[in-house]
Amino acid sequence: MCDCLVALPSATDGSTTLFAKNSDRPPAERQLVHWSPPRLDAGPLSTTHIEVASHPTYTLACVLSRPAWGWGAEHGVNEAGVVVGNTAVYTTHDPRTAPVGLTGMDLVRLALERAADAAEAVQVITAHLERYGQGGSGHDPTIVAGGRPYWSSFLVASPGVAFTIDTSGNEWAVERVTDVRAISNRTSIPGFDAVHRHPRQPVERLVDPRWSASQRVLAERPVTVESLQAHLRSHDSCGEPGWSVCMHVDGIETTTASMVVALTPHDQPRVWALTGSPCERDYVEFHFDRASATDLTRA
């Protein structure tokens, strides 16, 4: 479970794009926020479950929020000012029957390492999805018995530009954001949602209250870093007890990491990040060009 938001400059201060996300994971899972420096791969790249072709040039430096057991990232931002986050979705295609492939988190990290703007990030995600497929557990199988595969939706942004991507297996749709956008744990591009939404997923109880709360926050102008951080800490979006934007569902899901990013043209991203529950911890702010082994876990 996750909630992800973006506000373009028309909704903020006229020049800044803001991105925010809570990462909801099994309570026993550890998540890291780390600095990933540029890298030149000599051969195939090992992701969480499979190998993919290496990038022909150096990857882009990234700040990644990543479950410690896997290769991919829940969300992050790169040196070019591209930010990507994903959310789990369930559709008419059963992810448990899919061949092992890339996880949604793998696709997030591949986009961050290989894309210089939001449009390129969309191309990286959709091209890898088509070539390698989406499949395999997105949860640590030592914590969640047998693992838990799922599909993903993505929110992708760079200064002044953002897109959402919905997926169902290897099928996908892209929609450009014109002002603000929130995604949660359901398909949200109307035509794609009409065809692919799982008919028995209880979105009205577990998803839509959070999604609606995010939309209300984005409707209050201007959208600010402070309003997004307050939203990511909030518990007033519950359809069922604990299923709030800052999630606390004992033994099932809890918020294990959170990030807010400010993107401005011709400037390095500003990042506010934490691991654990946003309602219990303070965000740590740093400028992207100061990220180093002394600030973050290096990996």
C-alpha cells in the first residue's frame, strides 16, 4: 500500500514541482534511504529477481528509498531532477500466475538511474515492462510467507512535467498530469481503470478514502512542502481503522518510509526524507548535491 502525490508549478509557487510519497510495507521490513552514485555496469544487471541488459553509459546518481531485501526502490530522485514512486495495484490479471520478471520497485530504480527527464522515465518503465515483463514477489518472502506479487502504478515527474502510468501485467497506459495528481492502490486512468480494475478489490473501504484525502490536499492552494508533510503524517483518511495515509495496520501494513521532493528548473532537487512512520519521526532535509556517505547509507 502507498499514497503518492504531485503538484506542478501552477498549484505551488509558480516555479516549483512538488512530489510526495508514503511507502507502506510489512511492519517487520527494514527500509533504507541511500545515495547511489553513478555506476558503469560491465555486464548484465542483476535486479531483484532477474537480469536485464546493462546501460551503455554511466547511470545517474540517485537518492533511493529501498526495502533492504531487494534491488528496486519504492521512491527516489536523481541528479537530473527526475522523481519516481510506485503504488501496488490489483487488476483483472492475477499477479500470482505471472512469470518472474521485474518488480514495480525495479522499474522505479531503472527509471531513476537511466532517465534525464520525466518523459524518458516513462519510456524506460514501459520499454522494460514490455521486454522483461512484470512479476515476482514485491515483498520479502522471509517475512511474507510465499512472497506477494502485485502490479504497480507509477507517478513520474521532473521540473514542470509529470505523468502517471497504470499497469496490469505487461499492459500499460500513460496519462500526462496537467496540474495536480494523486495515486493510491488502484488504477486511476479512467479508460484503463474501466477495463482492468479488480471487481472484488474493496477500494471503497481501503483505498478511496486515502485517495480522496490526497485530492483534497492538492485542491488547497498553494500546495506547499509543509502541507504535503502534514498530509503524509495524517490519520484522518481512514475507511477502515489503520488504513490511513500514515498507515498503522498491525501485522499487515505500516508506513516504513516517506519522502517529499521539490524540483525547480536549473537547480538541484531538495529532499525531505525519513524511514519509519511520519507521525513519529522528523523529516531530514538535505540538498541533493550534499548527499554523501555521511548523510545516507551508501549502496
